[in-house]
Amino acid sequence: MDLGIALPQYGTHARPAEIAGFARSAEEAGFASLWTGDRSLTPVEPSDLYPGGTPENPYPPEFKTFLDPLTVLTVAATATSRARLGTSTLNAPWYPPLLLARSLTSLDRVSGGRLDAGLGIGWLRDEYTAVNAEFARRGARLDEILDILEGYWTEEEFGHEGPHWTIPRSYVGLRPAQQPGPPVYLGGFTPAAMRRVGRRAEGWVGIVMPPEIYAGLWDTARRAADEAGRDPDALRRIIRYNPKPGSTAEDIAAVFVEVRASGAGGGFVDLQQCVREPDEALELGAGILDRLR
């Protein structure tokens, strides 16, 4: 199983000057991939609680400071040559899909074809309010965005007319380095989200969860792939783990041993809620790699 690590992006780790060095050191240590997440707001009175949150602590306090995910990945791309670059996940319906397509294509080109585009729909209604997007229709918007990305990446003359966006037919000279385009992974934890993974994606970007829930979700994706005429065995799983403060390299490695045993092809650790300094994250990450090896 390939193991990755989250780049310095939020909370006390949101230090732009350290991104390049962190990325370079992580690649040299043996991490196969580098990751960012996507948060745009930390409301004073949030409309929804983060999974596992409480009214007193509605979301991790680290979320109050959050660097743009594609900017962070671009810096990392220029500092590395081998590691894959992933998003877990970009909240795709926040973005005009034509501009999203241009940004993802540009990053794939800048990185020499190393982008894994992880897309999701988020959980916080306030973030949709802030960008004037409809929260209730975010799944349908994601489906249309996937159509637009596919067309933008594969057609020399591309146009689109759908329920949410219209794009006049135009020449597309900007082509991704990866053909037919960067692999698209989808997040989500509902039956509808997992069916979309099976029908449309390279695979799933999930999180560590109880085995019985994990297995049920993955079975849903596999059935949907089979019904769509796709090979269920070709779907790939990339699993994120956010350890709690005080977790040791042994503790975290043990979790990834179980992830590997579940059949997942990749995983990554986000240590930004576990330790306060990027250097601490690198040291702890190297210890995790050593134990997994």
C-alpha cells in the first residue's frame, strides 16, 4: 500500500514558507503522495457540525486558518519530482467548473502528470451560501461538473449546456499531461455518493472508519460499478487518517496495517491536528513509514 502525508496547510501548520521544504523532505523520506484539503469558512455560528463535533466545539479549531489547496499543491509540485499530488477533497460545487477544469489541468501540467483529483461535495451549508451555490442540489452539480471535466480533457472543441452551467463551444488547447485526464477520485459516505464512485470515478477517497461500515460502503460502490458495466476490481481506495494528539508512530502504523489488510491500495496521514509543527509531522511520519516497512 502506498502511503502519503498531508502538506502543511491549516492551523499551526499554515506556513507558506515551509511547504516546499516539507514536500521535498517527505518525498525523500519515501512518501508516495502529498495531500491537501478544502475549507473556506469557519462560521461563528455554523449551520452544521463537523462529523463528531459538538455545539461547544463544532469543528476542529485548526480550521480557522486554511491555505488554498491548489496553491499549496502547486508549490509542492515545483519542489518534487515523483510524489503524486492529491486533494481530499476539493468541494467541487463551490467552483465554476470551467475554471476548475483549467486549474486542475494547469496543475497536472506543472507537476508533469502527477495530479490525483479528489472531489467531494462538503457538509457545511454556510460554505454554499457564501459562494451562492445550492446546497440541496450539490450532488447533481457534481455530476454535471464531472461531465464538464471529461469533455474539457478529451475534446478539442468543447461546449456544454446543462441544468446549472452553459459553456459556449470553444477550442481547448490546454491538455492535461495525463491522458485522457487526471484520475478522479470521489469522496462521500452515503449510498448515493458510493454509487457515484462506482459509476464514474477511478476510486474512493475515504477515511478510517469501523470495518462494518467501511465494507458496506465499498460493496455499494462495487455493485454500482458492475451495474454500469465497469470492472469493480479496478476501483481504487485511498484512505485518510487524522490521528489524535498524543498518537505514536506505532499507534498510527497499526491503523494503516488494518487499512492495508482491507484491500485499500493507498492511504495518507494528516498530522496537522496531532502535532503543532511541520517538523514534528515529518519526524512522526518518518517513524510511521519505518514501522510499516
